[in-house]
Amino acid sequence: MSRPELLFPLFADLETLEGVGPKSAKALAALGVEKPKDLLLLLPHSGIDRARKPSVRDVVPPTTVTVEVVVGAHFPPRSKGRPYRVMVQDSALEFQLVFFHARGDYLQNLLPTGQKRLVSGRVEVFDGIAQMVHPDHVLRVEDAAELPEFEPVYPLTAGVTQKLVAKAAAGAMARMPDLPEWVDAGQKAKAGWPDWADAIRAAHKPQSNADFAETTPARQRLAYDEFFAHQLTLSLARASLRRGTGRESRGTGALQRMVLAALPYQLTAAQTRAVAEISADMAAPSRMNRLLQGDVGSGKTLVAFMALLVAVEAGGQGVMMAPTEILARQHLAGLVDLAALAGVRLELLTGRDKGAERGRKLADLAEGRIQILVGTHAVFQKDVVFQDLRLAIVDEQHRFGVAQRMELGAKGQSADVLVMTATPIPRSLALASYGDMDVSVLDEKPPGRKPVQTALVSTTRMDEVVEKLRHAVGEGRQAYWVCPLVEDSEVLDYASAEARFQHLRAALGEGVVALVHGQMPASEKDAAMAGFVAGQSKVLVATTVIEVGVNVPNASIMVIERAETFGLAQLHQLRGRVGRGSAHSTCLLMYQAPLSEGGERRLKVLRDTEDGFRIAEEDLAMRGAGDLIGTAQSGLPRFRVADMERQTALMAVAQSDARKLLHDDPGLTSDRGKAVRNLLWLLDQDRAIRLISVG
């Protein structure tokens, strides 16, 4: 699919724009501007009132003012480092223009004595005299029209000035072709949106501060375009995954019944619903691409195992992948007993498997003797071959991108893909990151999970906390003690954990306290964890390595030191490590006073609710989307105009529009489909165009 010729001028080199040389082009790249089209969406974020005033006397300094003046005498500096001053007179007042490090000949030229000029800049009063230091604009009166009454202010970076961006943006706008409309006519009329080119022009020529609101028709239209293009790309990715026709994997239910009959409890309604949704997807001829979202302790592992059994019952194999070895081993531990109930062979494959042992596993896998494999990303390696892979389950999705999902799916020519996450995701983020997937939500806890009592305690009460801990350990209870993240240095984290470990060991006795941190060799880490799981040690001092997935039912106390330094989602995950057994559980959030407003709000939200979805919504409201999933590796789209958190409703509209369009016109061959292709090119979603042409 080649780019439409209509768009060529917007894809030319930046240096083809007036006023942009090689140096400026390089500087603009730091703003994400590489082609003229990128300038169209580099929108001003605020503006300056440059409306003409008769005199500086009419304003209250310090403020920006634009007046016509007659230039008076020049006073060059008497010594180095002193300013150069020029006297000017407006209709009612004489004041000074002040310049530092300026060349006299340049200023004589710019401001010839006796002539009229329009000056605009910030006026301040210094020693009773009004001054304008380095005016933003000095224009001849006949060129006054060049200065807009309300001047847009653009985002800048080193080596880029307002003047340069404004001029380059104007140059890019002059190249905008007349494009056919891609927004549905009914939607556009209902919302009262302008045409695309008019929306761009309006966004670059604000008339007042009100024009920067995301609710203005121009900005809303451009935000919708971004959401729409992004959702189209996700829907096309989903369609291409679907088109890779799946296999129909129909379970007999025999193995599932064996497991359910042996369990001491019943599935929750949410678990039953999720198992039914997944089974129906697996039985369908198209490939499953589903997200299983469940809060801490909602019973995702059991749902995942039921899905793996469907694959085995259908005569195939299943694989479950985790991001780290500790987690892979956790899954193994959680599934071993279930697999035994079903009489299914389950094995673990990680980067640690070497030589003959690895060779044996690979042979058993290729010949179908291993029915369920649990592993780390080691299962991506070329020599790992399945006899008949029907289902791939990926845990902790946000560590795997769309590309890896596809790669894993490719292992089984048509394997169904189920992704699990223990991080509840607010709806707007779910739309943005997983718009290509169907979602099953586990929104109730299995019976028997007790609420965790959460309290805020100041670090000044450290001795009391240690005393309580001694008491609890005496009663045979187990506890986690999570140490704060110190700076961004693993060495310091290690030091703080080490110091706390020594302190608690002195207080509670030898052999009672174990230590786990990121700097330890994996084998020592595993040994310390294993000792804690087995109940040999009673208190585990740790940095956040225990955040996800560790399961020790007997642990009923969680102390989080300097809790205010952690994010909400992280605190929620940590708290989820307790409350898994029959004992009443407690989580102590230790903070150092005084708390910042944000820190206090985070800890109170956590104290007041255990609902992960509410916590995630709060977290999103407080931190923003990029931080929430760590934008670098989240594969979250970087929108230039759209605001994912504040415009969720608009994103939902864009998603349903995108899905409807592709349902009616999957190859984008209609007139509107062709118009949409222009949008995809403009917004760098050419991946989407390749996905269509592949199909």
C-alpha cells in the first residue's frame, strides 16, 4: 500500500519549509516533529494577549503589553555587563527598553531614533521607572498586521523558538490538501465538528484562552481523529489475528469435572462466567484473543487452568507464560495439585534448563507427552516446538506487547491467546491498550477470602510495630516487611533492606527473619522464599520482589515501610499478598510525616477500599495514564491532542465507530474507507494499512 500522492507535500523533509534549516530540523525532532504533518498536531498550549493598548499607563505591571511608540535616545552600556537602554515614548508615558549582551549597531537598526515602532513584551517597574526588558516583538508600524491580537504559545525545546515553530506550522498548514471526510456524517453533525483542515487551522489560531479547552469543537474533533485511528489499528490487528483462522477446541468436560469435584469449594459466579466465555471462544473457528482481568485474589489461576484443560480435552497442549522465574514457579506450585487431580502431565521450562534435562523436556513436548507447559519467555525460543499447541496464556500482560502476543500465537499455527492481569485496569486504559481484545472480568472474591484490615502508622511508632510483630510471631503467624525504594539505586535499596533485616533479627531472634532483595543471586532468593513458604522463617524482609504472585496462606501481616513512596497499584498488589489464609490479616502502611497531599490521598484511598477497580480509577486520576503502566514499555499510544483520562467517553465512541466501519467495510475500499486511509497515514498508523493489505 503506497502513500497517497495527495499527502506527499506533508511528508516532505522539514527543511523544505521556509525558515527551517538542518539545525532547526534536528532540534524539532526532540518535539516529535519529523515531517511537516507533525507540525499540524503540535498545538499551542496557551496564548498571550497582544491586543494594542494606547499606553503602558493603561495596564498594571508586571504584565505583557503591546503599544506604538516613538523611539528616543540610545544609552549604550558604560561598562561590560551593563544593559543597553533605549528611551521610548507612547501616547502618554515615557519608558525604557532594556537589552543585555546586544550589539549597538543591531539596535540602532532595529530602533532608529525619531521613528515609530510597535513594541510588545513584559513591562515591569524598576526604581519607579517602567521598563520592557528584551521585547518579544519590535515591528515597523506598516508590518503591525503580522502580530496577531492573541498570540499562540507552542511547546518548545532547546534550539527552537516560538517564532520558528509558528512560522513552520504556518508553512505546514499552507500545504494541507483538501481531503475527503473520514468522520461519519451523522456523528460529525451531532457533535458539531468542523472539517479536518478547519479544525487544524482553528487550533493553531486561538482567539482567547477559552480556545485551549479540550471541549472546543476543533480540539475535540482532532482528539477523536487520534482515538479513531488508534482504535482502527487495534481492530485491524484483532481482525488479522482472527483471520489467522483458529482451530475449534471443544472440551469434553471430563477433566474439568474431575478437578471441580475434588475442590473443597465452588467456583464464584464470575469464575463460572469467565470459564464459559473462554470455552465458547475456544470452540469457535476464529482465534481467541481475550483478556482475563481479575483483582488480587479473585481466582484467576483456577479459571486459567480450566481453560488449559479445554485444550487438553480437545487433544492438544496448553502453555502458560509468566514474566519472571519466581512467578513461573509460583504458577507451577499453584497448578501442580490441580494437574494431579486431572491426571495431566505438567512441566516447567525456564532459562535455567540446560543440556540433557532441557533436551528431554523439548522431546516430550514435541511428541505431546507434556500436556501443559509453564514457563518464562524461554518458551519463545526457536527450538521449543509443540506437537499441537491450542492455547497460550500470558500472565501479567503489561510486560508483553502486541508483537509478542502475535509471536506466541504463531507457535501454534492457530493457538488461542488468553492474557491475564492482576492489575485492574480502568476502562479508558483498557480501551487504549487492549482495544483489540475481548475482556472477561473477575469482579468477586472466592468465599473464605477475609478482608484485610489496613491502618496508617507513623514511622515514629516503629518500636510499637516491632513489639506487635514479636507477639504475632510468638502466636505462629508470619509477616512480610517491605522496605522502601531508596532513590533509584539497587545498592541503596539493598542497604536499606539489609539494615532493617539486622534490626529485626536483633529484636526477634536468630533464624526468625529472612531477607530477599534484587541484588541476591537467584538461587539464594529462591531458597529464602522457599524457607518462608515452608514456614521455617516467620518474617520476610523484602524489597518489592514480592509484589506479584507470591502465595503464602499463613502470612497474615504486611508491613510496608515508607508506604508514601509507593504507587497506589503497587500498594494494592503488596497488600494482596496477605488475606489468603484463614487467619485475620492486617496491613500496616508506615509513613514518614509530614505527608504530601498526594501521599496522604493515596494512603487514605487504600485504607478505605479493597476494590482494585476503584483504586485503579483513583490511581489514574492522580498519576496519569503513562505513569500507570510505565509508558516506556506499555506500548500505550502517545496521543498529541487527545487526553485518554479525561476523554474516555470520546474514546468509547471512536471504538464503536471503528468497529462498525470495519464490519461494514473490512478492506476500507468504500469512499469513506479510502478517506480513512488518509487519516491512518497522517497519524503514522501505517501498520494498520499493512494489516489491511495483508488480509
